[in-house]
Amino acid sequence: MTHQNILKLKLEIDAIRLTMYVMSTRVNSLADPLLVQLSQLLDQKLNELNQCA
């Protein structure tokens, strides 16, 4: 994976984290389906980043 792709992946991770934070302040439950889906996507992106290390 190129340096540029790694930077893009890190930006995606930051965006997902921010989105999750904002959503967590607006939903009644951390088990909200969209929040869970974002969490799974974050896990996937973090795994991709770890494979590059």
C-alpha cells in the first residue's frame, strides 16, 4: 500500500470516529443500528491499517 493510500485510510478512520462521536451524542443507545454499523466499518478500516504496519 502506498504512502498516499495509508494517509487516505487514516483520514477515513478519523472521519468515521468523528461521525461516531457526533452520533453517540444524538442517539438514545450505543446499540443504535447505524452506530453499530459505523463501529464495524471502523474496525475494518483499523484492521486494514494494521496490515500495512
